[in-house]
Amino acid sequence: MVDPTIHNTTTYLEEIAKGNGKTEFEILILQDLELIHVGKGTLRCRLVVTDRVAGEDGSWNAGVITAVMDSIGASAVYSAGGGLHISVDLNSSFYSTARIHETVEIEARVNGSNGGLKSAVIEIRRETNGEIIATGRLWMAPLSLKVMHNVSTLSKL
């Protein structure tokens, strides 16, 4: 039997890859994503850098790289189970960049937890030679939403 969290993670990413994401931003940064492997707490995929996410110099925008690390890292955390989590810390290091039409491989894996917090490591490599483009370390906390009824929404301003 397929683990429901792995199935949900796969379905979510496949829909974004097809251009059917929940937000325009996630479609912008992850459209045409190709899943290689989705497992419990691990995720590997390929992505072609397009002109939609490149700067004027033709290089993959560093902010977009960071957003991709956050999204793919969060998907790996979700696939590990325990429900939805929200990013509380993301450290990223950049060693190189990718150009338009270049293919990169992204790997994220959950590597620890501390109480309810979960940690993931994300690596982005150039597909042609395996050179590291960027790495990230992501900490996520469980997302718990409480619905409050009959609460006044007065502003302090």
C-alpha cells in the first residue's frame, strides 16, 4: 500500500509541474519539474532553468533558488509524515549558478528532528557534472491553526 503522505506529496508536485499549482509563484518556480524519486522524507527531482526565473544576465535568480529549496525541502518534510509544517529557518549557501536551459537536480532529505521541529538538507547540483550550485538547511515547525469564532478584528492603528 502506498503511504498517503508520499502519494499526496507526489500529486501536489505533479500538479505544480503541469501548471496547476495553488499560487502563481509556485507555478513560476516549479513548472515542468520532473520527479525522480519521492520517498518517506526524501525527494529527488530535475528542473530546467527557464527565462521566467533568470535575471538579466541569464543566470538563475538567487531568490528563486532559495524559494525552490524552501518548497522542495517542505515537500520532503511533508512526505516524512506528521502533517503540515511551516518554515522557521532556512540557511542557504551559493557556490555557482545555472544558466537558462540548463538542467539541475534537486535533492532534499529530512535529516533530523527536535521535538516537533524537523530539519531537512537540500542540495542543488548541475546535472551535467554534479557540481554543487547551492545547499540549504531548513527547519520547520508543525503548522497548527486554531479557528476563533466571534473575535473582533479591531486594528491597533
